[in-house]
Amino acid sequence: MGFAGFAALAVIALAVLMVVKGWDVRLVLLVSAILIAVGAGIAAPPGGHHRPLAAVLRTFLATFSNEKFVVPICSAMGFAYVLRHTGCERHLVLLLVKPLRYVRWMLVPGVLLVGFFVNIPVISQTSTAVCIGPVIVPLMRAANYSMPTIGACLLLGSSVGGELLNPGAPELLTVFTATGVSTTEQTHKYIPKPLAVQFAVSMLVFWAMSVWWERKAAATPTPSLPGDAPVPAAGAREPINVLKALVPLVPLILLFATGMPEKYRLLKIPDEWVIGPKDDIKSYSSRLIGLAMLVGVLVAAAVTPNRARDCVKQFFDGAGYGFANVVSLIVIATCFGTAIESAGLANALGDVIEHTPNLMQPLAAFVPMLFAAISGSGMASTQSLYGFFHLPALALDVNPVDVGALVSIGSAAGRTMSPVAAVTLMCATLTGTNPFTLAKRVAVPLIAGLVVLVLLRMAAIV
């Protein structure tokens, strides 16, 4: 690793400091990408064709208009807005939470499961927390749980990685772009086992730690202070409309029905509904996700006719939010990854993995975890770093999609333990707690889950 690599490491260290100090992660990563590219260009041999800065600019423009990200992500966020507008997501939460009212000892794992399952159709971790918070917080408060435990429970359930079981998840789109393996195939073949290990271990460790936290809180009760956040109104007793509760599952059912292997496929969508004769066949998967979300919007409008008039407006409001807050991060993270690659850091990491193959699995899990913990974005981490592991995986004859699953799960863990992540800040707001307190409480369970997952992966068990 030459001058460009060491200069890039210095820029990255400065970027970490700026993000920790509260600077917008997109601004920091974009400026860092430009600086790293300029440094790589200066260090390049004179007269060569290596133009790192031009490559970063091309990456920005290409990713900004890449339908593989824009169509699935924006349509999924639009559907999430429609679910919130029609109240369908709330009925799903109420249906899932109803049994928990009668078994206090199951509240912690039950709430984690509720958050995990709601995050599958909703995708956005922040939206998941907003959706389940008004029901979960008063329910756990009525069972005498402390606010820090409630906030950490809300955070871990909403963000541990449920969205990775949704074919529209941005992390899966990154892996699809590099490998050509559809996001639907990833969600039923590559993601479930490692994600189940990560979630199960994290849940058990968190559950055990919550017992200790609550005993400690009971021994030293904290009086309410002026300005404490009010407890949201409980909604656990309101009537549940099962039909509305099933609406969030419509796109998932449609995608799984159309995305199974040929002999098991339940439904075939004609190609002409999704792509034209001159379109790239690779666009089929991403556009199919968009189509499934549109069907979900129509079903939501049909089930709630009194709210139907604004459903299309809500869809596009959500699509705009998805572009501004999700696609923008992917664009900048891709530029950052291009710049780092031009500085030789990707090759350096590949050399390390080539000489020490046993480090492939730990690095694929923990390097994205650290990046996501600093940046507060699992999407940015996956998009920036997956490419570093793709070629080394092929060189070692390791399935790159399996590695992509590990990168995605590690990124989700890092985002969840980040005090600057949007979902962490939202959970802190909903419970009147400190985001750093919540991040510390979920860090140990998440790291424990990743350690077990990596060990099992190295033993070829999962």
C-alpha cells in the first residue's frame, strides 16, 4: 500500500471524527471520496489512464439514475407511507402484540420478535420504530419495565435485520448487482439461516441482560423529572381488523410466489408487464419489486376506502423520502467505495485475505459492522464495502452471495449499535432516553450474535 493508501486512511480517520461530531454522513463521505480520489490521482504514474476523480464522478451520475436501486427502494418506501396512512401497519402490530399482554415474562423476546417481523414489510427501521412504539412503550411501561430497557428493546427489534428478508432491501440489491443472484433468491436461500443465528443469539443475550438491568433499576428507582418524554397513549385494547393487518404482507407474498424456482413457482408475471423488448433483462427483478409494492398500494386503498383518496399522494411522498434518505446514501457510499478502491485499499484487503483465508469470514462481518456503527447506515456500509470482499471470495472459491449475507448482517448490527443512526435517535425520542445508552445496551448482544455466526460459518454449519 503506497502513498495513496495511507492518505486515504488519514482521510477516513478524519471522516470518522466528523461523523461522530454530528456532520451529515453524506456530506462527509462525498468530500472524503473526492479527497481520496484526488490523492490517488496525484500518486498515479504520469501519463497513465488512471483517473480516480473522473471515476467517482461517473459513479455518482450512474448510481443516481440506477433503476436497480431507485425503483425497488422508492416504491417500498412509498408502500410504507401508504401503510401508515391507512393504518394497516398499526393493525398488524396490534395483532402481533395481543398475546404479549398476558405473559409479562415473554415481553422482551416478544417485543423483539414483533419489531423483527414488522420490519420485514416496512423495510425502514425508523418507520418500524415509529409504527410499533406507540403500542409497545405503554405496554411495557404497564409491566413496570424501565424506559432504557424499553428503548433498547424497541431499537434491537426494529433494526437487527428483519428487512433483509424483504426482497426490496437495499443491501440485497447491492449483492444482486455484483452477483446477478436475485434478491428473492437471497431472501429464501442465503439470508434466513445466518440471520436466524444472529437474531436468536442477540435476543437470548439481550433477554438475560434485561433481567439484570431491571433488577438494578428496581434497586435504585429514578424519580420522574420535569421535561421527561410523555408515554404515548396505549392502543393495545383497540379493535383489530385482521384484513388490514394482512395488507402489509401482500407484496411479500407476491414476490415469494413469483420468485421461487421454476418447479415450485406459484405465479408467473408476464415479462411484458415489467420490461419491454428493448429493456435489459436484469431490470426484471428490480421492476418486479416495484410492481409488487404497487399492488400492495392498490390493496391497501381497497381495504380502506375512506383513506383511498390520498393513497397515491402518500405513495409518492414516501418515494421521495426513500430517494432523499436511502438512495442518496447508496449513491454517496458507492462513490466512497470507488474512491477507496482507486487508492488501493481494496487490493490491500484482498491481499490480507489471500494470505490468511481464515480471516475472510470475520472481516466480512466485523469491518462492515464498524463502518455502519460510525456512519449510522447499514446501507452505506454494505454498498461501500461489499465489493472489497466479492473478488477475494471468488479467488478463494467461496460463494460471494454467502459473503454478501454476512456483510449485510454485519452492517445491520453496526447500524443498530450506532448512536447516530436515525432509528436509534427515534427510539431515544420515543422513550425519553439517551441514544448512547440505547446503543451501549444493544452492542454486546449484537457482537455476541456476530461472533457465534462467524464461528458457525467458519465451521461450515450455516
